[in-house]
Amino acid sequence: QADLAKWREPGSLVSAARSSLDRLDQDKIAIAQLHWSTQNYQPFQERALWEGIADVYDEGLCEAVGVSNYGPVQLGRFAERMRERDVPLAIAQVQYSLLTAKNDEIIQACDEAGCRLVSYSPLCLGLLTCKYDLDNLPRQGNPRRQLFKELLPGARPLLDTLKDVARDSNRTPTQVAINWAMCKGTVPIPGCRDLKQARENLGAADFRLSSGAVDELDRASSGVSKKMIENIFQTK
């Protein structure tokens, strides 16, 4: 509670930005980003964060601002306030994949806000690698185990389509899932555990799925009965 309260104090974000720049030995950062909205749990704090991040730009400490875990409605409100203050909004970082809901809505919201969508978890925590099924789940104690058990039955047709497109494209399902997000105009930021996975992820950047393949994946995605749960901080 004390930590949250300090960000409501005028100048607190500017002070934090200056301290970060001192540690980085830089004069300016490219993007100052609010990592999540407080709308879902402390809505009264939200406006102070907006004004604070705009102050960081006004002080010449960043080139632009960004947000993360903002849904279409809240992103529109934030973008409107940044326009009022003449602050450039560069990115919105949102959970986005073949298994997330409201994909069209958040893309449209980013277009209207004039910012780029940065898609995190484009592999849906690894489910879209097609390495898992009900007989091969994450190990006991891993929180993904129960989640995958719930998602896999409804996602099976999508995963089958993903494997078919990967085979036809001479790529892996991982690369196809990431490339699909790129074809949607997003900047995917997949995670990796080792060098092999990093190289596989990079392989998604040197080709482009055909429009037919994208449409096929879109249809399969729309037919998924149970979508990935949203981040608890994700707003409407």
C-alpha cells in the first residue's frame, strides 16, 4: 500500500525515471511504459499514473510512452489523455495469440490510438508449440499443468491446423504461431529457455505466411471453445 501511494505523489515518476537514467548512464530512454493499469483494483490511482508518465515525457526523459495490459476501452481513454497532453503513445503490450480472446478489438484499439501492439505470450505459455497433449502435460506442481488440461480439449482442432500449416510451410508450429502474430501487425516477444528455443523463435522472422494460411488459422482460432485466461491486471 505504501509503495502504491508514493506513485500518486507529484513528480514521483519523474524522479524514478531520472534515477533509472542515472543507473543506465543515459540521458533519455526510448519508451517509458506503465506495466499495468490499476483500474481493476485501485482505480483512483490510475489518473495519477497517467499524468506522471506524461510528465516524464514533458521533462525530456523519454521519446514516447507506452502501456501494458490495457484492454481496448482503457487504452482508448489513455490515448485520448495523451493526445490532450501532446504526448506520443508508441506501444501497447498485451497478451495476444491464437488462443486469446478479443484479438480484433485490441488491434482496432491500437489502430485508433496510433500505437503498435507488442504481443506478449504469443505461444500461450508454450501450448502453441504443439508439444503438449493430455498425455504429456507439464510436470506436477507446474501451474500450467491444470491450465493446459482445461484448454487442450477445446484447442485440439486449432493445434491440428497449426501443425498442418507448419508442415505445409516447412516450419515448426512455434514459428507459425509467432509469424501469425507478425502477420497481424504485432511485434511478438516470445520467451525462451535456452539457445535452441531462441534460434527457433528467430526462425519465425525470415518468412511470411500466405493470406490463405492466416485465414485458415483465424478460422481455427475462432472455433476454440475455451480461450486463454486473461492476465489478472488486464483491463476492459
